[in-house]
Amino acid sequence: MTRFDDQKRVEAIGWFLSLRDAATADWDGFTTWLEQDSAHSDIYEEVALADGGYAALAGAAAVPTPSNDNLESVRPKVRRFAGWSLAIVATLGAVGYPLLNTAPATYAVETAPGERNRVTLTDGSRIELNGGTRITLRRDDDRFASLDRGEATFTVVHDANNPFTVHVGDDQVQDVGTVFNIVRGADGLETTVASGAVLYNPGREAVQVVAGHKLQTSPGRMALTVIAPAEVASWRTNKLIYKDASFDTVAADLSRNLGSPVRVSPDIAQRRFSGIIMLDGNRTTLARKIGSLLGVTMTHDFNGWRMSSQVRDNQ
């Protein structure tokens, strides 16, 4: 084993030890480290499958917690722990590599408001992220996804023996051969299906949502309604299509797509809107057009956009 290999192994061990605490784990930094060198993934996997002969060292020394803010930050932080690093390498040579930890490695994909991204899994399934969205995936399981916040569209390669499942907090949405969209809001979720079907909480309510339907859930409430298929994930074509939606809902959608928070005055938050909002053109011009379409005043400050009643503004 070369000195260079030793250093990579020490870095892998440092990451392994730091990721044992999920509450403080720096998954973004870990992902950056993996992407720095194609050998990192293999070395980390070898370490993760090793015996615990070196794990006791975690309590005796601080564990490096590099961030992805600076790609060069990994090595300097690891070098600070040269003493226990050499001890770990020596221990590894003595104990071999039996099974220690089989927990699946996860990674996050995140978009800022106004930004979009697409992830293609190895089985061909696709996940499209709207703005202000975060999903968590597993490196060794293409049939798992967690929608931590925001909105995403899932185009799933169906496998009846191994269904694709999206976790949304304590809830689950399971694919039945499907293109579907999920929005995770502050008080619940909204699932719309473009083709095929999904099963909501298969182990509990087991509600099937088929194409052309929308399921909305919040504490103590569940509603299944018919929608036009064109409404499903219309944001992907820069359109927001509504049928009797609250201004609160519209504002949340605009916040994800405009890249700037949109707030609603409490007196109009439950006002309803049906129609189509086209997400094109200059953001300032677009906000004014939206205000005209909704019959509200759109004002901008350092906190973002605010929708308020025209009557109140004109008084």
C-alpha cells in the first residue's frame, strides 16, 4: 500500500466515523469528497465493511468534518489528526475487514428557489426537482427516495417485485407504474398522478391514486379530487395550472419557481383562483402580470414579494 493510498484510507475512516451520527453528519461534504476521486468510493466501501478494531478511536479523538464549501478543505483537516490516523492504519492492518456497518450510504440533491435539477437513477427512473427542493437518495437502492421539502416529479421504471417508494416524513407514496408529482408543504402533502397509479401509505390507509387525480393530506384531513392530466407537474413547462386553488397555494408555488419568497396578506390568503400562470419573462414584469391576473397588488422588498389586496392599497 502506498503513502497516497494510506492517506485516502485515513480520509475514508474519518468520514466513516463522522457519518455514524446522522444528526450532525455532513452529507454534502461527504458527497464532495467522493466526487473528488473515483477511488474514494471503493476505499470508503472497504472501510465501511471493516471490523470495529479502529472504531474505538472515535471516542479518543475529534473526527474531521469537512464541508463542501471548499474542495481543498478535506486534506488539511485530515492532516490535523495525523496521530490517530497512523494508529488507525496500523489497527486496520491487524484486524482485517469483516462486516461492521451495513447501513446504506445516503446522499442529498438540493435546489435553490428558482433553480431546477434532474436526477437519473441507474434503473432509468428520473426525478425532476423544482426550486427550493431537497431529496435524499441511497447509493445502493434505486427504489428509495425521501422528499425532505419542496416539489419533485417522479418518472418511475416499474418493478412489481421491488416497488419504488417515496418517503415524505411519516408518509409513503409507492409507485404502481407511474409518472407522479409530490409537493411537501408545511402541513401536509399533495400527490398528483399523470399516468399509472400510486399507493398512499400501503401499510396504513392504502389509498390508490390513479392518473388524473390529486390526493391532498394534512393532519386530520384527506381529499381525493379529479384533475386535468395537464395540471400534473405543469411547472416543468413553465406553467402553473390551477382549479380553485387558494392564494396560499399559489404563493408557495411561485416561491419555488421565481427564486424569491412570495408572501400573502392574511386577509386574502384563502381567496381562490382558477387559471394559468405563465412563468416567462423578466421576474419584475412577471410579478406585475401575476398581480393583474390575480387581482392583487405585488410589492417587492428585501424579504421578497408580497401579495396584498388592491382595495386595501387603494384606500
